[in-house]
Amino acid sequence: MMGVQYTFDLDQIFSKPGPLTVAYGMGTDSTALLIELVKRGIRPDLITFAETGSEHPRTYAYLPIINAYLLDHGFPTITIVQYVPKRFKNGPYDTLAGNCLANKTLPSLAFGRKSCSIKWKARPQEKYILKYWPPGMEALKTKTPIRRLIGYDAGPKDSQRGAIIPNPKFYYAYPLQFWGIDRQGSEDIIKEAGLPQPGKSSCYFCPSFKPNELKQLALEFPDLAARAIALEDGARPNLKVIKGLWRKGTKKRPGSWRAYLEAFGLLPEIRPEHYSATPSPLPPSSYKAAIYPGLMVYDHTTDPLFYGKQTMPALEGILV
Ligand code: SF4
């Protein structure tokens, strides 16, 4: 069996055979990575983004912006994949929020693990590439590693990271690190390209939220903040060690989002539907393109209304 392969030599990865793919996160670093690829004339064969059904609205809002940029530069648009759960212990769900609500638990990051990203982000993208994307299927047949570019930046935090589930069928590289581009550098690249900043890409209840991000969520999207608190409330009887989405808390903030919002008088109205695993409060996708076993694959450019509905000025209030 091939070992997991990483490279810091980009000339080497760009000259290798095998499909060139980008793991796009719709956040600052991976957006800067796409722009740099455009500037350097390195066109990937596929750009994937995995959607949990529970992304922050600013992430959905950025999609038509980056797709328009990619189309303008002759790049492939974003292929969106979504994990489709099949077996349910405690009732159906179709999003990560629903997953937590149905099972009365929190996203695994709250417990210091990464299985929420693995199940809803990394695996669906790799499954699509290996099982349903023809160039990926061909590469698998000929045992040619698929090149996978990841937008980790050159800052101290991202430099410690590796592929979330290393898979020997892929050849991973982190071009921003090779080019010495840190978070500020990524923001500058996006600005120079004339694009708005995408901000952080995450689920709207991600335990990695900073206190000011939670306050902003409660003020701008009280329905989503209410659902995040419903996740905590539902999971509370099962929490033995941690207190909530922020785990045990620190001197600066409690472990529970509910306690934090209550302290600031920002607790939104939480209605019975917020505790329901389905449907999600986010609008259903109108652009479903293909359904595979355990996976849905969307191409937003196939929705003729999408660009008409989502114009740059209309998004200004959402993007940071
Ligand atoms: S954004 Fe946060 S909650 Fe969502 S999958 Fe990633 S780590 Fe889990």
C-alpha cells in the first residue's frame, strides 16, 4: 500500500501526473489559494467544498461571488458535496445541526475531537473524488495519487496542521505555506483581487467561535443562535465533563453559549422548532444536481435563478 504522501516542493506537485484538486473551505485562506492559482496560471481540474447544511450564512453568501470570479478566469466552479446520512439511531436528520439534535449531543469539536469535520467535510469530498468523479475513478484504477491542494496558511497555527484524514490515495500539498503566505497575506490577496473578504467559514454553532462572533450571531441571526442554544439544551443531560459548546470555560467566558448570551442579555427566543432535528432553518437548496449513495453533489451554476437572486450589493450586510 502507498504511504501517505505530502510535499512542500510545489514544482514537484505541479509537474506530477494525476488530477489536480483543491479542497475549498470558502474561508480566507482557501479563497487566497484560489486567487494565487489564478495569478500563477495553475488551473485545477476540480474544486470541492463540503456543505454540512449548517454553514454560517456568510459562507453561503460567498458562493456566487467566488463562482463568478472563477468563471471570469476560466476556472472550474465549486463542486459542492453533502453527506447524506442513511442510518439513524434516534430519528432522521439531514444536516450536522440535525445530527446533534437527534442524538442529543454537540459537534465533536466541543469534546476535543474532529469527527464532525471528518464525517461532514473531509470524507464526502474524498468519497466524491474517488467514487463518482470520472478522473478520480480513473486515477484510482491506475494507482496514480490524486493531487490535493489545501489552503492552510503559513502562520504558526496552520503550520501545525495536516490533512484531516490522511488518505494514501491522495498527494497533499499546502501551497500557501510554501509561498510564505500567512492570514494577513491571504486577506491582502483577496483585497487586491477586488473581492470582499469571506471571513471565517464554519458551521453557525462551531465551538471554535470567539465570544464576539457569538454575540454577532445572536444580533444578526437570532434564529440560528436559538438553534445553537437548542443544541446545547438538548445535549445538556448527556454532558458529564463539559458545560456546552465552549467545553469547560475559561476565566474570560463560560463553557456554555447559553450562559454567555444570558449574561449579556442576548439570549434569543428559543421556540419548539429550534429543537427539531429537521428541517433546518436555512432555506432548502433549489439546485440539487446529482444524488449518489450517501452523497449529494450540487452545481450552483445550474440554478438559473441563483446569480439573479444573489447580487454583490445584497450580500454586503452579511459579509464581514
Ligand atoms: S465548522 Fe466546527 S462544527 Fe462544523 S464541522 Fe467544522 S469543526 Fe465541526
